[in-house]
Amino acid sequence: MHFRTASPAPRTYSRWASLVVLCAGTLMTILDGNIVTVAMPAIQSDLGFSGSGLAWVVNAYLIPFGGLLLLVGRLGDLVGRKRMFVAGLAVFTAASVLCGVATSQGMLVAARALQGVGGAMTSAVVLGMLVALFPEPREQARAIAVFSAVGAAGGALGTFLGGALTQAIGWHWIFLINLPIGVVALVAALRILSADKGVGLGKGADYPGAALVTGALMLTVYAIVGAGDRTLGTTLTLAAVSLALFTGFTVRQAWAARPLLRLRLFRSRALTGANSVQILMIAGMYGFQFIGALYLQRVLGYSELLTGTAFLPAPIAIGVLMLSLSARTIARFGPYRVLLAGLVLITAGMALLSRAPADGAYLADVLPPLLLLAAGFAAAMPAVTGLAMSGAREEDAGLASGLFNTTQVVGGSLGLAVLTTLAASRTERLLGEGGGEGLVAATADGYRLAFTVGMGITATALVLAAVLLRPARVPSSAATEKQEEETPQAGRQSRAKASL
């Protein structure tokens, strides 16, 4: 099942031009989510962050970004997705400039939070706009493949740009680079994207529900990303409060006259299953990207620039595979089989990384799993995206898009928090035992544990996908009628053979 819209499709050239604009806006927000990773030591040195305080350079962005996605996705359905997208670009670009000129810890953290708001406004409605632009299944698969390629490659490219810019001209430019991209994307969006009126605020402006779900999501992300710096009791308390807010939101949506989130949306097995699988898949992949960069720097002794360069094969492989093979393989084998194949490759890549030694070599110990992960992600991401959006109606497209992006943020935050905490705890325990292991060897051992747990997470995603997303069996008579409807000549040939 593919998302369809009753409105007439725009002309072909304007649809693909619109896709370029949507990809540009997405690229900017994704680059920013990853470009900071390699620059963290330079930011810490320049602005005097403590070890725990430095985490807020990331957390201040993730908390509003993850917390607001669902709300602004629904608001995009109500006030118009183009308006939300354009407003998000403006906020994100302005906030990027503030980050780039920041001279104090407080200014940088506040600007990062504003970036998170703009990123949520931009990202939440993109998939809803995309599937409305491309209602025909084959074109939709191609468009999703292009969009996913830009997103996935942009994530890996951010690591390279972060290292290159930080080492060449300073960490400020990892944010200032968004200014020219944002201005061009903003002008192009105003000129190229078709205006949509939305269904109106009166059709779903459940503000109490919005407050409950936004508070719940922000608290969830906050609890996850800061878990390593708190006691277990504090983290469990935050989780309990978050669960209470989610429960209150669910009850509210069940009885509200105009709910923010129609609970019937979760009746779609494709949407619910795909989002569940994505949380685990992104948790493993995001944890790998962060810990992989640390492994190269702290274990193998790579510089920022060399670390970024070492990651370059991933975006290249992802881009080539997604653009050349993804749509065709999904059209031929179906998104379910392609998703399973991708998750198998990702799990295999994590398994190889779990053996990475302290005296590892890039060509033997890093590049092979890196390429496996890239190939797996290139297959899995477009497939899971198509499955998630296939269960959404036109009036819920922005909400479904916001939900899909929310599970990405929650998955990334969860993977980052769990895997980095496990790695740090293992390293500290080994050093505390005084068993003769040096710092580098203990650090490598901690990272191996993180990669092993990441392998378990992606293997769980594989099992969930196999169980939850298995296509329903179609009766043979219905399948024959469908085949004859799609290819009348083949149907006539099969009946002729049967009569012989």
C-alpha cells in the first residue's frame, strides 16, 4: 500500500525540483546533527566546558528537536506544510549563525536549543510533502531513495566536514556553513514549493494534548541523553513521569473531540512496525557513528581530519547504492525483503566491529564493517521509510512524518546514551581493577562491548521486522486478478496456457 493523494500531481519538473529543495533543507539539519561530533574537543577547549557540560552541546539540540517533532508535524497538516517548512528553515539558519558567533557556553547551548526548534519544524513535514508530491508507487520509491540517500550520506558526510572545518579554520565554521545553504534553500523553497492551505487549526488544535505529548517527548529525550550523569533512581523517576505524561496524552486523545493524534493511526501494522524497527536500527547505527569516531581518535590515534576522511567511503557507498539500486530492488522484491536484507548486513557489520582490536588497522578492521553497514543502511532505510508512510492518510501525512522523525531521534538518543555509557563503564572498571591493561587497551575493550551490544540491538530489529512487517498473504484468486489488472497481456497468456 502506498500513500495517495486526491489532489492532481504537479508537473514532473516542478515535483523533482521540489524534491531537491526538500533534500537541501534536510541535508542542513542532518549535517548539523553529526558535524558537531568531531569538533567537541575543540569546543571544550575554547569555551571551557566541563566533561558533563560538554554533553549539552548535543543535548540542547536533541531535546527540543525530538520533543517538538510530533507537534509541529500535526501543525503542518493544519496550517500548511510549506509554511512550516519555510519557517523552520528561517529559524534554523538564524540559530546556526548564533551558534557560529557564540563566545560563551550559555550562548552556544541556547542557540543549539533554538536550532533544535528550527530543525524540528523543517524535518517534521518533509516526508508528508514528499509522498504527496509522488503518489505513484514507482516514482515514490525513487523519490524516497533519493531523499534517504541525501539523509544517510549527509549524516556520514557531517563527520568529515566537522573534522575538515575544525582543523582548517575553527569549530565556529561547522555552524556558519549552514548560512549559505539555508539562504539558498529558503529562497528556493519560497519559489518552487507549491503552497498548501492545510485543513485549518480548528480541525485538530488540541493544545492540552500538545502540551502533554511535547512534555513527555522532551522528558524522554532528556532522560535518555543524560542517563550517564545521573543516579539510576533519578533516571527511573524521570522515566516514570514521562510514562505518566504519555498515558495522560493517550487518554486525552481517546476522548478529545479534535485530537492532535488520531489513535487509529497506530492500527496500521506497517506504520507501527516500521517505526518500532527504526528505533532499534537507528540506535545501533547512531551509536556506531559516534563510537566509531572515538575508536579512530582515541584508540588508533587519528586526527579530526583523518577521522572524517576515514568515514568518507560510507556516504559514497550509501549514495551510489541508494540512487542506483534502492528503488529498483524495492520494486522487484518488495520493501519487506529489502529491509530484512539490509538489517542482516548491518548486524554483520556490527559483529565485525565487535572484534576491533587496540592495535587495529583501518583497511583490515574498520573499512570492511564500514562498507557492510553502509550497504545495509542503503537497503534498509528507504524500505522502512516507505513502509512507515504507506499506512498514512493524506490528512495525517505531516503527523506520520513527524512520528517517523521522532522515532529516529529517540532511537539515536537511546543508542548514544546506552552504548557510550556501557563503553565508559567497561573502560573505567578495567582501569580500576589494575589488571595491567593500559588506557588504550581498556578503551578499545569498552568500545568492543558497545559494538557487541549494538549488534544485539540491530539483530532484535531484524527479528521485529520479520515478525511485524511480514506482508499479509493474498488469496491465489485475488493475486491472479491483481496480476491481470496490472498486466492484462500476462493474464490472457496464463488463461490460454490453462486451457491447453
